[in-house]
Amino acid sequence: MQATIPLAPRAPELAKALVTNVGLALQGKEEAVTLAVVALLARGHLLVEDVPGVGKTTLARALAKSLGLGFRRIQFTSDLLPADVLGGSVLDAANGRFTFRPGPVFTQVLLADEINRTTPRTQSALLEAMDEQRVSLDGETHELPDPFFVVATQNPEEFHGTYPLPESQLDRFLLRIHIGYPPPEVERRVIAERRGRDPIDALESVASEAALRDAQAAVDRVKVDESVHDYLHALVLATRSTPLLEIGASTRAALGLERAMRSHALVSGRSYALPDDVKAVAVPVLAHRLRPAGARDGLASADTERVVGELLRELVVPT
């Protein structure tokens, strides 16, 4: 008999409703939508790497609309400055004093669109916000809203005019996912039925902010057997010992994997984690934090994803 999740018995229902509702706008992409909800409930941030036009922006907007959360979008360009993201002090002519004017980062769901088209200096402006949910400027600290969820999109590195994300920035994203093209039958239906309508307009809110916070708290209460923790840790250690990787998973990455595993269990309707939850999130949590052996310029995403997949196939699954 499945146990209930203490203090938030409706958390799995909220997660299911979110996946279903967002899926109305991003059709045929249940796995990507599920992982996005996993990141949100785990209080992490999401990096979506893919070619333009496959639904990255739609995913972020649909999550915000489904929860009635504040939403802002920043289009990252080569001339974007940190102040354009964070805000800054401006002179108030009425009293001759400088006052803080918040930038677009002060929202609940932030879409950092094409984040790798701006310079590393501006990319790094988000580090404190993503880590500590606050912004420090001119000796003052400004708290960000709760919840605060960053969905960043990036084009593949081979695209013209992109800057590779620094490893410190990549490490702040709990998951990196790919959306990909929709199945042909879904794409054909969208072509025939869209007719200029924005699918976000038809979405309704399916939960409140309070319900979302309860579900996020419920992630901490998901039960994890010792054998599942052993399996997770064995995978982390394997990334450090394989000759296929130059840099393995850090302790921060291991903690992120553990939290994402708990969140995936909850999104799957359970109050306990299984090895399958580790398998489901291992590639999107770990691959962007690893460096393949012999890599020179940044991370080769396909290589590290393949290595994590191979390690999972080699590990003995606890029963």
C-alpha cells in the first residue's frame, strides 16, 4: 500500500495537473514537460538547450500561466549589461537621492531567452539570484520573490554568435533538457489547427502559489531507502573514476541529483523514491556538469549524456 506524503497529500495531484495543463500548450512533449515540473518542485532552475522554434518559450510561459505566477522575459543579446537584468540605482529628482529600481529579474518565473548570446559577465549577473534568491547591489541586499524559477534557453554552441556558458553558471541549473521536434502527427495537427492563436491564452491556472509551496516542501518528505541512496552515490562515484570523463560529478551535483530524484518520485505520484527515479533524472542533472576526456572548448553535451547513459547501464540496480 502506498504511503501518503505528510502535510501535503495533494502534492502528486498538483504535479499531475501541471504536467497535463502545460502539455496542452506544448503537445507531444510529455517527458520535457515532466522534467520541467520536476525542476520547479525541486526549487531548482532549468536550462533548455535546443534549436529555435521548438517550444522553449512556450514551456516557460505555460508553467507561469498554469500557476498564476508573475512572468518576465529577458532577451539576451551581446550588448546586454548586468544592470539590464538586475536593475540599479537611479537619481530621484524630487528628493535628490538615489533609489533602487528593480530589473526584470524581480519576478517569479524568469525566462532568460538565448542566455548564451550574451557575454559571460552578464551571464554571471544571475549567479547570486539563482543561488541565494536575492540581489546585492551598492551595498544593499534585495530579496527576490518566492517562488523564483529561472528557465534559461540556449542555442547549441555551434550556432553563430554564442558564448559558451561558464561552468560555474551551468552548475546553477538543476536540469538541462532538450525539447526536440514534435512527433510528425502532432506537428501536422498543430499546423492545421493553430491558425495564429496563442496556445497560452487557452490555459487556466490549476493551482495556487500556496499549493505550489506545499508541493515543494513535500519533496523533502519523499522517503528514500538506503539502497537507493547507495545506488545514486555509486553513479556519482562512477563519473569520477571512468576514463571517459575528465571532470566527474561534484558533491553539489550529487545533492542536486538526490533532490531531483525525490521530486521525480513525487511527480510520478509516489511518496517514496525508486532506482527508476535516479535513472530518469541522471542525464539531465549530471551531463551538463561533466567534462569529457580530451575536451578543449566547453562541454560536449552529446558526449557527456552518452557517458552517463553508459554508466547507468553498467551499474547494478538494487532490488
